Amino acid sequence: MTDMPVDPGPFDCMPELLAAARVAPVVRIPYLEEHAWVVCDPELVRTALTHPKMAKDITLVPQFMRKPGLMVGSQPPPEYARAMIMSDGEDHARIRRVHQPVLSPRNTQRWGERVGVKVGGFLDELEQSRASDSAEVDVVTDYTHRVPLAFISEMLGLPLEAERRLRSITDVMLYSSDYPARQEAVGALFGAVESWVQNPAPLRDGVITGFLAAADGPDKVTEGEVIVWTVGMIITGYETTGSLISASLYEALRRPPEERPGTDEEIKSWIEEALRVHPPFPHPTWRFPTEDIELGGYLIPKGAPVQVSIAAANRQPGEGADSFEAARGGHGHLSFGLGMHYCIGASLVRLEAQIAVREFLRRFPKARLSDGSAVQWESEWMIRRLSALPAVLN
């Protein structure tokens, strides 16, 4: 038994998560007045991620976790639609098949070109801030989260006015400790997506119109599925990508220019190390054993809610929270998962981050962290991001 910070707040959860993982290879923590199990040992994490009896289907979620506003409790009933991350077997395979063309290598390259356009525009705005003698900028609000939000909005084909609305909704939904407010935000996001799906006239050609066109294809897609899948793409395509870009630039800006990545290969390696040390989801999505399972001598009972500690599995024994080393190149990290649930958008996330980091460092090679304002984190045990990254562009 141990504790983890399960409620979101303005702090960095990583030291506590790593401390909890040192208690035992598998720990049990208080959660929603019940308990959850967390697999921490790197090899056991790999086993859990690929274990055939560690299921993810939404129907297995225990009743005490179906709390309004809690993400797992905000999933719609399976007869309405299953999300990719909360499905197994043929349901999961079918959902991946429908998504695969969207995230094909050819499309990923095309999306990368659009990311480059967005990045250039936001960097131009930062240039103007510097020209106006602004003392500092917040790299998070002025750049790193604007890039994936603008891109995912274009990728989905959303109206231009949707971006600001999405930012305010997802901030509350993911990071508020007020569960009624989170419940309201979840409803607002589903409501917004539902309105776009049911009335696609204002939409540009994009993923949503593509999903709707698949309604008569071999893998028929329902309206409810388009809504649920779009919500999932907004959360994973925007928030986690922005967190990765922020963490990558944080590690660069806290170092002198000569220690920062310069070539494309160095930037790729830098991004991988940021993924290793700063996984946006330190604990990813839930798993539920379909029978009693023994991992490393620890018994996890059938039906128990299980998390795997990506934060701990990504590190060597004794390695602390502040352990970014560019030379490691992120070797062996599991931030995109493993096995059949490996992140289907990993290539696109990497490409977005590489473009955003490369172009920022080229445009502002002497940028540095602010001396007068502090870097700020917000997190809980499953999500973690920089909320403020004040910098002077020079």
C-alpha cells in the first residue's frame, strides 16, 4: 500500500510517482474510496501492457469508477459507441482499421506540411512580441499548445472559431479538481462535437467528414462513433502533443545554446528523451483483469482496476525525476504503449513535436528561461504538463 496524488493541482507529480514506485514492483493505492493497483517494475509493466487477460473494454469498468466527470466514467455506454482506448478484440481492431487511413504515412507527411505552416505563423507572432520590447513570453500559452490545437482543429475540419472553445473546455475537463465542473466540461465537449457531426455544413473537409463518409463502407461507422472518436482525437491529439512540445523546449531553454539540439537527428533524439522523462500520461488508460493474475509474485484480483506506471518503467533503477540526458535518446521508453494498444498516432505526434521544436530553436537560438518568473507544472497521477514556461526570446 502507498499513496499517489490522484487529485489535480498546481504541482509536479513526478517525484511522488517515482517514490511510490520504489515501494514495491506492484502497489495498491486508495482511489475513489476504493483501491486501484499500479504495476511499477519495468519488466512487469511490459508484461501487463501485453497480457491477454488484462482487458480494456468499457464494460469491465467497476461501478465505483463510473463517476460523472471522471474520464473513465465519462465514456458513453458501449451500445452507443466504443472508444479505441476502451475496447478489445474485434471492436478494437475495427476501430483501428477505420482510423488507419487517416494516419497513414502519406497522410502523416501531408499533415506535417500543415503543421509547418501553423508553426511558421505562430513564430511570426512571437517575433512581433519581441519587436515590441515585450520582456518575456509564456511559451506554453503563446506557442506550444497553440500549435497542436490549431492543427487538430484543421485536421478534423472544425470551424475556425472552435479552437478557443476547445482550449477552455479541455483545460477544465482534464485539470480541474472540481468534479461537477469536469462533468459540465465533458458534456460541453460532447455537445460541441455532436453539433458538428449532426450539422456538418460548417465543417471543412477533414477527419469528421471522412468518418461520416465511411457510414456506408465495409466497416460501417455510426454517428455516435464519429462523436466519440472525434472527442478522443481532440484529447490525445491536442493536449498530449502540446505537453510533449512544452517539455522538449523546457529541457532546451534551461540549457545553454551550445547544449541544445541542432540537426534533425539530434532533435529526433531530444524528443524521444523528452518522451522518456516527461510522458504526458505518466499512467495511461485502465486495464481490468478478466481473471486473477499473478505478476512478479503479486496477486491482482479479477476485475480490479489496474494502471501501469510509464513514469517508473521509463527509468533505470535509482534514476530521479530530473534526469534528462540527451545522449540516452529516450532508449526503451514506453510512452506510446506496447502491443495492440500502441498509440496509433505516434508517428504524427513525433512529427509535430520535431517541427515545433526545430523551428522554435532555429528562430530563437538564444532564447532562455525567464529570470523573473517561474516554470509551473500542473498534474495528478495520470496526466502531467507544464502550465507556464516563461522565457525571454532575446
